[in-house]
Amino acid sequence: MIKRTGMFLLLALALGGCENAKDLPLLGRYVAKNVCASIWQEGYQQAAAVKYVTNVAPVIQPSWKVQVGENSVQVDNYWFPWIAAQHASISGAEPRTDCRNHYLDRQLAYYYPIPNGPDSGLITQLDPNSALQRYLQSVVDVGAPEHTTAMLVLKGNIVVAEAYRDGLGPDSPLKGFSMSKSFANLLIGRLVGRGLLHQDDPMQLDGWELDQRSLITYDHSLHMASGLQWHEASLGRDNDQGQMLYNSADPAAYAATKPVAQLPGQAFNYSSGDFMNLASALVRYDDWFDPGWDLESSFTLEFSPDGRVPLLGEGVYLTTRGWAALASIYMHGGELNGHSILSPEWVNYSLTPSATNYDYGAGIWLNLGQNLFPELSEDVFAFAGSYDRYVVAVPSADVVVVRIGFSAQPDDFDMGRFVSNVLELVPQP
């Protein structure tokens, strides 16, 4: 007992002298919010949700005391008992339940009910004995450190294989984290297609007309070249992403009030703040949410505490079929099962490298230089998020591959190699 107490004391002293010490309450809110969402929004089994989410900071994972109630989550810290407990709770009617942090007398994150549109038209043709299905199941069964929890392969408009674990299934809405940024592209593209805005228009958020922020366009933010000061980190020094999403009662204002660091269009700087600003610009349109197809019925979108601005930097939840349908639109010139969702011009714009990063289009990662996936062809593009979450489209093979999980460390899951193996096993017509 003395040795254990001494170890915890040393760890406490170490954390107290580093930048991460200030982030312990923030981490508690992250754990509470995402355990809550994993259980009641996504459908993870309780034990799996707690195990995966608390691994966000492996060094202190054993310190979290997570108590799951009937409709709430409380997070305390065994090692740092002086830190206040953090809470998240559900509200709203099933099956679309939202989970919100309780912080600064407000609830961080907000659920928005989304109406269904025309059906996506995806067909399911699964062969439980196919080599592809057996391969996906074997990958899902691996467990640590990859922690793959959901997979799907789409060939054309046909779901040819899928596998799940820990309580998930085809109807589970799964958080995209930064894959959400690619969904933001779709929403903007729909407005552009209706002639309501152009990507080169200034965004003109409140107060931006007073300084060089007046020069920032939708194009600059989509390509993460706004020039605004931003450090994309969830923990540590200048952790803008973590502060915006888990330590601010007004994440929209946090992003919009960032000062200019350089002129827009000069340099690529990965920024969830840019996509928060895009969301703030979008909601000025009354009918800004218009995806153009059925989101496979299960869908969740996190909002700012006031319920006004969607958290498009990380807060989009789609089923595996929904994520695959999103990629299919860009793979087929803006069409989904014969229905026009985006214009071919917008798709071409979205998949064209920016002047500041050859590997990045407008909210979508590109493989033209084969830097993203050296083993895959140049036509490949991808949505990418934390924990090695990917949607990878291979237009030359008419294949989309979805992988969701909680990788313990970045690149624990080798998506390029996995897609290569999938392509060898996909049934041919």
C-alpha cells in the first residue's frame, strides 16, 4: 500500500509540474461525455465504452472512476480526489438520445433531430461464408491494440461485407470525430449547388469585417488555410481543440475570435476551429441542413450548448452505411444510386489538392502523391478521424471501406494494408 501511494504521489507531482495538469478536468469531461455517447447514442456495451474512452490518456487510465447510472455518467479521479467530479447525462426521446456535459451551468453538446430524405438505395448482399466476410470478422476479433469495433465494405451500391463487436450493429450511429469535416463539405456543397453561396465568398462572421478576417473565404476554411491562429491539440500547451470542444461554453465564439496569424491562403494549418467557423457561417441559412439522402435512419449531430451551431469538427454520427454512402457520392461524380446530390463541379473542386497541401482537398484527404496510403492507387481519397477511424474510397475498384474503432495509439491499425487486402477479396461481378 505504501508503494502504491508513493507511486500515485510521484505521478501527481509530475502532472502538477507539466502542462497536462490543467487538462485533468477537461479530460474528465471528455470521458463523461464520450462514455455517455458511446453507450446511449452509439450502442456500445457499458464495459467496452468505459474501457475504450478512458484510454484517451493511457498513463492515467487507471485513475478514472466511472459510474454509469440509469441515464447519466459521473467521472471522479482516484489519484486526484481534489478534482471535482464531471458529469454527462442523456436527454430527449429514444432512439435519438443526446449526451451532454454539465459545465458552467450549461450542458455542453446538444442533439438535433434530423428529418429523413430520399432513401440512399444501398443494397445489402452478405455471404457469411465469403473470404471477405471471414477476413473482416477476423480483424474485428483481434481486440487490443487496434480495438476495431465496426467495419463495412461497399462495392458499387452493394454492402458485400460487414462486422461489428461490443454491442454495435448496422443501425448504430458512429462518431466520426474528424471524419465529420468531410460531412461539412457536403452541407456547403448543397448550398453552393442551390446558388445560395460560392466557395470564394467571404464568410463574414460577426466582427470579421473589422480586420483581415474579412478576407477569409469558405474555400480558405475548407482547405484549412484561413490564417487564423490555431494549435490543433487536445491536451498540453495551447490545446485549442480540447479547449474549444470540452472547456468552453461557447465553442463557436472560441473559434471565431481567434486572431489572424497570417494572410489567408498562405499555409495549411490543420484546424478544427476552421470547421467550427464554417458551421457558424452555415447556420445563418434557415435550411442549411440538407444532405439530400436518407442518413440510414440512425443519425446524431452534436451542437454547441445553445443548440445553435453544429460541432462539425468532430460531432457527426452516421451508421457504417451512412459513412459509406457519403463517400460513394464523391466517388460517383455527385450521385448516389442515380440521384444527384452534389454537382460534378463541386465534387471536382472537393477532390482537387489545395495550393497549400497536395494531400488535402476541401475537407477530404487525397492520395494523389501516395503519401496517405503508399500501397494504394492515386485515385484514392479518404475521410480520417481520431482512433484510426477511416472511410476510404477506391474509385478505380468502385469500393468503399469503413473502419471504426478506438486504436490505442495512432497508426495501431494499418488502414492502407487492410484496404489492400480487402481489394483482393472483394467479389467481382
